[in-house]
Amino acid sequence: MISQLEKSHNLKGLLNSECLEFLMEAHSGLSAVIAEEVGFKGLWASGLSMSAMTGCRDRNELDISEVCKIVEWMSDHTNIPILVDGDTGGVDINAARIMVNKLVKAGAAGVCIEDKLYPKHNSFLDNSGSDLANPEVHAGKIRAMKDENPEFVVIARLEEFISGLGVDEAYRRALIYQEAGADAILVHSKIKTADEIISFMTKWNDDKKQGKVRVPIVIVPTKYYKVSTGVFRDIGISTVIWANHNLRASITAMEEVSKEIYKNQSLESIESRVAPVSEVFRLQKDSEAEEMERKYMPNPSEGSALILGGKDSSSGVSVVKTLIDKDTSYLAFQTETYASRGINRIGLVVSDSNKGMSYNVDKLVVNKMHNSSEVGSIYYGLKECSYRDLPFYISYGDIAFKRTVIDRLNEDTEADIVIAVESSPSHGTHYKEYVTLDFDNTPKYSGSYGIKSCGTQEPSQFSMIGMMKVNSVVAFNAMFLESDRLRRNSNLRFIDLLKELLTYDSLNIKCVICSNHDWFDLDDSSKNRTKFDS
Ligand code: SPV
Ligand code: MG
């Protein structure tokens, strides 16, 4: 994490750099994270955007503590410097001093204060311009702020062009503010061309050529957006602020989506146009939280498991038969195999008609839609089980497997989901779920492989044995959301869920290849069950 002091230094670095630099507007932790991720080196905490985000107006309706809270969210989740829109710098000199200290604590790198009277209103409102501050009072605020914390960046913003005063008055004040200690001057303009900015820069550059010290100049081209960036470079601008475009982009997107959902009373038409929930988790760095939990939380368990108790007898396979069979209880066999690897919390999903039986498991989950959907069983199972017990194994009640299958799954600790497959697709009577892997055809029982395609048609290199490991909260959540979405379709199976999960770019799904000696399908009478005593 970069310290506040470093952030101030980095902002000074941007202001004084040889090339034209850019600050992107942000108004929330999320928009700040996005702007940093796309590559911006600094952020503008816009007063207009922060107030709009809260539903307030840009008229000092937010107090400094509220602004600081938003800035803190932004700075907590980013490493790039934040220049905060400090409006007028508060009601007076003491308010300006308090502002600096509070913003430093919130992690801001600097503040920009405009030479208007408190309470200000946005410079693009029609009636703006009649509220200029006395420049000596404004300079006093700048001096007080710099004395309070000399490292903290203070930028003085000129409102003279906004007020209809010419370049001479703007220039006169710029020198007063520079003299007071401002690290840079922001020249504001609301006309559609860069004429005012150019007239200012011509004088500024002339003075510089004569050896006079002139601080960097910052601009906000919201109204003269058609002027090419090359012009700003040519006239020696230091930094351009894209002042409100994340806010305005989000307004457009929210209006469009809200209207459409309201009109259609359905989400279907917009789903492909909105960020998937997994993207929200990614931006929140949820997997990092999960990693830390695993690192620091005492957790005697090596994970948890869910056994899907097969289908109802109506569909040909009896859950009772497969789980509690004559002399050997295959349910006990599965739970003991899990326990041998420290996996003690086990949930079992059964159909409504089988719920009265006695099962020796940690949690009994009833799939109310059991007759129709395997995906429904996965949904109910995930719903009832806690992701804190990752990794989370899922196996079908219709198989028996050795602990070596768990070990194979655990060889891949990186993938979000690891699926056990075997190389012979000839087994089984009802799990015709095949995958083609990124596999070079050398028989191997090590390593894990990505999935090129999956389906229910032979031939394919590999078939799924009915066991998998969910290794991340992101994967857990994606499976939960997708199984919820699909579960009402009858007869959907894991393969249908997998097809959906494979469309998630953010999910890393891998397969490990198991030996067909390590497991068998209880409905495959060709296999000798007695081999499974070990
Ligand atoms: C802001 O983004 O709040 C600004 C810039 O102060 S402007 O809205 O252009 O005045
Ligand atoms: Mg503002």
C-alpha cells in the first residue's frame, strides 16, 4: 500500500512531468478502481460527481466529513494519487486548514480550491460567475493550507474566465496564488474553444521564456472537448482533467437499463449488456479476502463436500439403492473417503420422498424439484452449504471413489473449479458427459488440463466421473447463480451448468485425469465393487 505522503509526491511528479498527464474523474471506490485498472496515473475526486453520486447538488451540500468518506473509499482501494475538488476550500481560512488535515487522513494527495465565495455552485450552471472571492483571502487560504502540511499538494483554480473577466484578471490572480504557494494553477473555462486557455498560456509561456518561475497549468476541457489533445501538449499544459465522465457514463447506463427492465418486467434483454456478477466480485478483489480468510482463520476442516443423492426411482435409479445398499453403504463409503482427507462437513441432497430416511451426514438438503433437475440438486446443495469450508467437493451418490480421486483434484490448487475425468468414455449408464481437453494424447495421470469443449455426444477423449472440486468463492458464487438460473428447466444436468460456467472469462476451470480403477459407477454392473475395500 502506498502511503499518503508518497501519493502527494507522485501527484507532484505528474504535475511537473515533461509530458502531458491526465487525471480521470472518480466518485466512488469502484470508479476509482476501474480508472486505475485501465491505466490512469491519477484521479480527480470531482465535487460535481461526488455530490451527484449521493443525490446532492454541487453547492456545498456535502460537508467535508462526507467528502472525506468518499475519498477514503477511493484511496483505500487504489495506489494512484487523488486530487480532491475542495470547492472554495471551506468557508474561511480555518475551515481550509481543517480540510487539509482531514483530506490527508483520508489518503488524498492534494486539493484544488477555486476562488469563489462559499457556498459555491457548479461553474457550468447558468448563474455562476457572480460569486468571485477576494483574491487576497483566497491566497490566505492557500498559504494556510501549505503551512498546515507543506507536502500536501494545493492547486489554485481560477474562475475569472467563468465570470466573464478577461485574461488579465485571471493572470493577475494566478500570480498571487503562485506567490502564496500553490503547486499548480487550474485555469477553468466554459467556452467551446480553447481560446481563453491559449490566451492565458501565451502570457504564461512568455514569462517563462524570460526566466520567470511559473508553476504547472491544469485544465478541464469538459466544454471544449472537441479541441484535440495535441493542442494542449503544444501550448505546454501540464495536466488535463477528464472531470466527470465516469459519472456521466454511469448515468447513461443506469437510465438505459432501468428503463428497459421497467418496461419488459424481465432481465433477459439486458443480461448480456451488464457486467456479470463475477466482474463485481473481481473488482472487489473478493478472492483476496478469501485467501486471507484461509490464511488467518483457524479452520480444522480441509474443506466440505456435497453428495448429490441420485435421481428418484421414477427416473430409473433409486437414491436409496445407490446410497444405502445391502451390506455395503456407499454413502458411508463416500463419507469415510472424504473424512480420510479431513473433509468432515458433508451435505447430502435427496428428493422429497427420501427425506424421511436416516442418513449419517452433517446436513440433509431436500431438492424440492428433484425429479426433474440435477442442476436443482446442485442449487439447493450450494444454497445450504457455507463457502467458508472451501475447497468444496461435489460428488454424485451413484459413484464410489477412492481417496486418490480427492488427491488428484487437490493437485490443482489454482483453478477455480477442478473436474475429475477418466480417459475411457465407455463406462456408465447414465452419465454421458464428455469433455475434450487441451491434452497432447500422451497418457498422463498428472497435471490439469483446460476444457476445449464439452457435450453429451461420443466420441470425446474423456468422460466426467461425477466428482469435482470448487476452489474459490468466485466459482462457488457463479455455480450458485447459474444453477439458480437453470434449475427450473427440467432434466438439466451438470454438463449444462458447465457449459454456462465455461462462458465466464474470469473462471479458470480445469480437469484432472483419473484412473478407472479409482472409482466406479454403481449402475455399471460390469465393475466389481469388492475391489473398493481399501
Ligand atoms: C467538478 O468536477 O466538480 C469540477 C469541475 O469542479 S467542473 O464541474 O467542470 O466545474
Ligand atoms: Mg467542482
